[in-house]
Amino acid sequence: MKGFHDKEKGFGITYDDIFLINGARTPFGKLCGTLGQVSPTDLGIIASKAALEKSGVKGDDIDQLMYANIGQSSADSYFLPRHIGLYSGLPEGIPAVMLQRICGSGFETIIAGAEQISLGKASTALCGGTENMTLSPTVSFGNRMGYPLGRIDFKDMLWEALNDTAAVPMGCTAENIAKKHGITKEEANEFAKQSVDRYLAAKARGFFDDEVVKMNSTVFEIEGLISRKVRLPRKAVDFDVDENVRPADLESMAKLPSVFAKDGVQNAANSSGIVDGAVSVVVGNKEFIDSKGLKPLSRVVASATSALDPKVMGLGPVPSIRLVLEMAGLSIDDIGLIEINEAFAAQFIGCERELGLNRDICNVNGGAIALGHPLAATGTRLSLTLSREMQARGVKYGIASACIGGGQGTAILFENTSC
């Protein structure tokens, strides 16, 4: 393990023999859809139990739990990571922590898990993120102290999450990137259609069958704890549908109004979907993996986080990817697959142009414009999807990255364990 920090480039770390064993995710439910009434804690439990099973690891094998949640949207959200650990079957003596780096939080759980293992504080970690954006509350700050006459003030926390009050709303950062790089609405729509088409093709060939756990109404029973009940709509049996996805039609997309700026490039169809879902992965060191005879998906080679002007926050992957490559002694030409979160079409295209990326190896199974962006879970999903595709294609190196609200970016470099 070797750390790096630079006030201009960012900070990061390279790891020795840390592996992403495997993982799983819930389907991503559309806003006010099938998962709309499921607690983010329960979504995390479902993903975590499936990740343990998929990895061939028992709850008793986990030493630490790192979990993320951004928009706290249930009454017990203060206890979210601890409850996920307990109801997923981890021993009661295993501590849990919640991490928050907004859209990079899912990455941060893997990074934190890898660092804890590298420091000798664990051999394994259960990592992931969960988000129920449908349940994001309407709140009244200060109501405990009362209101002036006629001035009751409520905020929609889902809407507020889209606004960086230090700079500009998230969508406006994409419009700023579009102006900087001369990106047209037609180009943004074409990229969005590609994202949807790639997702639908991957779905048709069964790529997601081994990633998405089927969900049903259930009860989590752990001795000594109060039972947790998960209720889905009656029609939802073996639910495994990413509900945000719908076929893309360029003609229809062209008719949609700009959302964030007059005559802007971003519309509802070329921006990431608002969805509910959770993703979990198991991370472990070589000694543990060898002792259990496990076959991990990928090695966690290095990670990097950088910061930049919040007005162009969508370019965050650019410095973080450059830094993680520098630390690993690689170039962009050495990378066989890349996942960059599709917060907005213009944002991805801006990163593509600044990094000189080959789109043929980027987001090959579609991205957040298609299946959605559950904030805390996205980084974990990108890491899992990338690692699985690297195995399928025999690609040696892959990078997963995302921009982060407020002007940051995180990237993780993975190596295929089969190469």
C-alpha cells in the first residue's frame, strides 16, 4: 500500500493484493415505482445478503461493514449501516460505518474497505450503497422553534439535492460543459440513445441475470432482534426489472424541452434517471481468498479522488482518472474497459473529449441514463458491472469513475484476476 497526495492533482492510494470478490444489486425501481415504499435499509439488506451468497462468503467471515446512503429517507436511517450488517447475518460484534461522498459514495465504501484491510484492521469488508429517492422527505427546518405568521417553510429534499448552493444546480454544470466543448443537443441525445440501446442489448443477452437479485415481499428474522417486513406491491413477484429503462427514439427526444437552460442540451431523456436501489460487494485480501478457495472478479489496484471548479463538476472523472493512471504507471491506452457514470449526457461527452476516450469501450452495457443513478449505490454498481464485464471480455484493466456534486471526482482501477 502506498499513498499519494497533491493539492492540485488530488489524493489516492495503490493497494497490495486487495480483491473485489463478487457482489449483487437490487433491481433499480423507477421514481414512485415498485420499490417506492421499501426502506433504503431493507434494500441494502437484500443486496448484501445476495452479495454474500454470490461471493461464497458467510456473514461470519466479514470483519467490517462500509455502507453509504445520501438522502436519508427512512425514520431509522441513523442506524442504516448497523441494521444492514445485523440483518444480513454479520455477527453482532462486527462494527459498521456510513460513508458519504455524494455520487462517489459507493466507490468510497470500496476504498475504505480496501484501506482497512491494508492497515491490518480487517481481512474482509462488506461494502455498498443504498438509496430510496422516492422516499426522500419534504422537510421543515426549524419547525421546532415555531414559525412567523404565514411563513411556514417546507423543502423538497429530492429537489434540493439537485442544487449546489455554492455554485449552480447540477444540471447547469452539464450545460456549462456543453458550452465549453461545443456539445450539441443532437450529440447529447445520440449518446443517451446509445446508453439505452446498449442496456437493452445487455439485458437481452442475459448479462444482468447474474447481477440482479429477484425481490419478493419478505420478512427478515434475526434471533434477538425485531423482525423487519418488506412489502412489495402484490403484482411484484420475483421482481428484477430496472424500471427506468424505456426504448429511446431520437425523433421523440428532439421534441423534449431543455430542462436547465434556455435552448440547452439537457432534457429528461438524456439525463440520469431518479431511481431506488442498492448494491453490495465483498472485498477481501489474498490470504482470506486463498484460505476459502475463492475466485474473485478483480483486483483493486488503485483509487484516486480529485476536486475541481464546482461549476463544471461533471468533469470530475478527468483529473481522478489521470491520477489513478499516473499512480499505477499506466496510460489510457492500457485500459480495456471504462465505466463513467452518466449523470448527464453532456457531462460524459465532456470527459470523453478531455481524456480522448474510445467510446467503444465505455459503458458498454449502458449507464445511468438508461437504468438510473441511485446516488449512494452508483459507484458500487459501476465497480461490480465493470469487474463482471472484464471477466466476460478477458480485459486486463478497467476503470470505474464518477463525477461528484460540488466539484469532485473519484476513480478506481481494477485488474482482471483471470488475465
